[in-house]
Amino acid sequence: MALNIAVLPGDGIGPEIIAQALRVLEVLKKEGLDMTFTEAPLGGQAYDQYGHPYPEFTQDICRKADAVLLGAVGGPQYDTLDRPLRPERGLLAIRKDLGLFANLRPAVLFPELANASTLKPEVVAGLDIMIVRELTGDVYFGQPRGMRTNEQGVREGFNTMIYSEPEVRRIAHVAFDIAMKRGKKLCSVDKANVLETTEFWKEIVIDVAKEYPEVELSHMYVDNAAMQLIRNPKQFDVMVTGNIFGDILSDEASMLTGSIGMLASASLNESKKGLYEPSHGSAPDIAGKNLANPIATILSAAMMLRYSFDNEAAATRIENAVKKVLAAGYRTGDIYEEGTKKVSCSEMGDQIVAAM
Ligand code: NAD
């Protein structure tokens, strides 16, 4: 059966980078990988067409799809809209609609780009970490929450950090499954010395580990994890953590690589349906100029093949093509340094298609 992929180009550089990812996927399609692509608007593009950032037309296509490939949303022309109509709301709405609870953020630094990092090249060259962040629970969603005046007449703000056993089990399974596809090392990040919620998290992760005897499980307090990511990031393979710790650690890890145009991401639901998108935004400053780096989006398409379609060979092939093009010295403006060959967004696509 054909893999049914919803394609949401979005705003700003979205259409330019998605076009290059589609060219790469078309190579595989021509060779016999059965895929269909259905385009739909999201974000500002959808607001312009349908008056809503996640219109029914798009909902319908995304619900029927096996996976969703997204460019980026947002732009200054939408910043004055009522909040529920802003492009970013479309993003929140689609994540909720598809029940995407597992956020996968790889931090990969190709050796050729080691100078782009603010850390010493020997600390980060060849870095390859996957951070698995729980996306729909934790203190961000726990009830009760709010602001109030307490019985002593003092104003206070409060939130509830809470995880249920099924929530921890399902994200632990995602992380262990990913570790099995990679280096078979998983580090669970918690603050079990202070927070009962995360002591409970740790207990459940240890229990799930019994189903994965091949995976080496370790545990680390979040404050130490934040330090270790800077001190010696290559000690990590897969990290799994809750929503708030993951929010912070995944951004920290992404900056180890120093190049936002290279960072892919995925968000999965229980049936491995996923939304795949670059970690960066719609870059309005360079939109329409054929300057954007399409690699984050192309690597997101590779993640789609690996995590939603279990096609490791096709995913690796795309990643190897990217490596080859970087090794040959081709760079878009954001990762350019002297002595390399500067190319446009579409020329980078040409090179990656040729390297396939
Ligand atoms: P941004 O990531 O769009 O841009 C930050 C800087 O990085 C800019 O200088 C941009 O030119 C550069 N950049 C980003 N992606 C690049 C690429 N592929 N190639 C080369 N350079 C790249 O973040 P921002 O400027 O804070 O936000 C711009 C818009 O994007 C806003 O409307 C914001 O709300 C939206 N946004 C969307 C998403 C998303 O769709 N997931 C994420 C973040 C921001």
C-alpha cells in the first residue's frame, strides 16, 4: 500500500525547503517506493486561504495521512491577528489533533561543520544525540494551575507537576525502541532526589527496561545532564525526559551544533504516525530569496522514513547523501565558511539529489 504523506509547506521559507525535500523523496519514489503526497495549507498560508490556521480541509488530509511533512509557519504579517488565528496556533492544534506525545530532537553535528559550534571542535565533532521529550503532560498541562490570593492574603502562582503510569510507559517505550535502532544506550533524565513525580518516572522507566535487556539504561539528574551536555556531549546516545526538562535540554543540545538550518525533528503518536519538521522557524528575513538551508527538512523526511515507515535503508541513504554533499564542500549561506562552495537552497537540493 502506498505511504500517504500530507505535505504542509506553510509560510516564509517553508515552500522553498519543502520543495527540496520532495525532490529527494521523488528519487526514492521513482525507484519504486510507493508514496503519495497530498498538499494542504497550515499557518498563515491557511489563514489567507480559509480564515483559520488549521482549517478543516487540512485536518481531513492530516488525519487520513500516515505521516505529515511540514515546512514552517509564521510571519510578521500575521503578528497582529487575534491569538487563536495566528499561525503558531495551527501548529499547536495539529499536534493536539494527531495526539503527538513523543518529540524526537536529534542533535547531530557533521564533522565538516564542527567549526559552527561555539564549543571546541574535538568536544562536538561527530556528535549524534537523540533527545526524546514527552510532549503532552507534566507541569505544562497539570491541573490545578493558576494564580490566586491564598488564605493569608498573599498572591501566588501555582502549577502541578504530574505524570500517570501510562504516560510514562508509552514515552519510555518510544525511547527504548529508538535506542534499539541506534547505539542501545538510554539515559533517563529526572530530578528524583527532589521531585516525587520524577522519582515515579524513574521507577516506571526501570520497569519498562526489563523488556529491553539489550539496552544499557542510566539515570541522570537534570542539573547534571545540563552540565554534561556541555562538558562531554558525546557520552550520550538517546536521552528521555519529561516535557519541561526536555524543552530546555533539547534546545541546549541543538545549540551544540551551532547551525539551526541542519536540525530535524519529529513528533509521534501511539500508532507511530508522525509530524516531521525542521526545528527552525519560517525565517521571514530570507524567505523567497532561495537562500534557506533545506537540510533540516530533508533530514526530517529521512526521520519520517525511519520512524513512521520503518525504512532504515531509505533513511540512511538520504543521510549519507547529505554527508557526501557536505564532505564535497557545498554550503548554504548559514553554514558557509571560507574555502567552501556557497550554494542556494535549490542548488543544495540539486547536489543532494545527485548524491542519492
Ligand atoms: P527562525 O528560526 O525562523 O529564524 C531565526 C534565524 O535563523 C533567522 O536569521 C533565519 O534567517 C535563520 N534561519 C532559520 N532557518 C534557516 C534555514 N533553514 N536556513 C538558513 N537560515 C535559517 O526564528 P524566528 O526568526 O524567531 O521566527 C520567525 C517566524 O517563525 C516567527 O513567525 C515564528 O513564530 C516562526 N516560528 C515557527 C516555527 C515552526 O514553524 N515550527 C518555529 C519557530 C519559529
